[in-house]
Amino acid sequence: MNEIMTIAEIEARFDSEWVLLGDPVTDPELNVESGHVLAHSPDRDEVDRSLLALRPRHYAVCYTGRLPDDVAVVL
């Protein structure tokens, strides 16, 4: 899969999944707006394996679900 999708399309199509995007387009605050969907899975390890196999030059990994209240994200 290598189609360009907006973040809204990605969230609608891949609900509660990790998505690997190639050449992501971001806004001035670096929020992802769109990109090439390179891989997706509910399992983050599977997306990480795709990342290592594909080795895209520019990429973003997004989660389209809701994180539990007791989870912290470190950037």
C-alpha cells in the first residue's frame, strides 16, 4: 500500500491501528496532515518491522485510536 491519504481518511479507514506514513505532510506545529500509507496494523511491532524493512527516508508513525487515560506519551 502506498497511497496518499489525509489524516482524517487514515483515522476513518484504520481505526485503532498504528500507521506508518512515508513523506508525511505536516502543519507548522508538526501535526501530521497527510502522507503515503506504507504499512498499518493494530500491532506496533509489526509496523516497526515494516519500518526496518522499508527504511523510508522521511516517515511518521501515528496511532489512530484513543490512548488509555493512564498512558503517557514521550516524544
